[in-house]
Amino acid sequence: MFYTVAKKLNFTRAANDLFISQPAGTRHIQEIESHFKVQLFERQGSRIKLTAAGKQLQQYAGEVLVRYRQLEFDMGPSY
């Protein structure tokens, strides 16, 4: 959820893309923020933007997704 929100900068569109409710997606982001004790997004009414911590997490999440895709390819049916 975080990575999709970070890419779209919109909670509702991200939730729709992931087939979850917007409140569930927001709770997920709040849980991450609570766990790391940081704010990931600056909220300005209905607009959001990444904080410095959010940008750092976006980078790490992107790296994890790339590695996961590579793992899926490497461990695919021909393995």
C-alpha cells in the first residue's frame, strides 16, 4: 500500500488499484508511521506529498520489489 500511495500520491486511487478500502489502506500507512515513529506523508487537505522519511522508505520499497520480481523470475517454473 505504501509504495502505491507514494507513486500515486493519492490514498483512494492506491486503495482502488489494490482492491482494498481506502480506510484500510490509510490504517496500513498509519501502522507503518507508528512502527517507525515517523510521518511518511505531509497531508495538506486532500493533497499529500512524501516527507524525507517517506522518500527514503519509497526507495527501499522499490528495491525490495525489484528483488522480489527477480526472485520470482529466478525461482519460476523452469527451476
